[in-house]
Amino acid sequence: MNEDKTSPLFSILFNLNMFKQGNKWKTYTFSEIKSWLEEVGFKEAEKKKLAWPHTMIIAYK
């Protein structure tokens, strides 16, 4: 999900679908995930694009 949570469309539709099903799953921005990783001691978090629509985040401890 981009930082203002307005795209990509796939992520928005995923969130909508999870909400509709009463699921607590959702998508998060890189900065949200990075801050969680830093809180538990990880450093140098980076985002890598994979095959659409996936992204991988790598962080080092």
C-alpha cells in the first residue's frame, strides 16, 4: 500500500474484501511495517518488488 493508502488498486480491493468478510487482515504501508520492525530491534529495512502484486520486506538485526 502506498503511504497515503490510495493505491495500488489491488491492495485497496484486498482490504475491502477482508473488511466485508469480517476479517481483521489488511494491508499496511512500508513505513508502518518499518516502524514495527525498528521497535523490536531490526535495522535497515528495505522493500523489494516481486512478481505483481507482491512485495517483500527485508530487515536486518
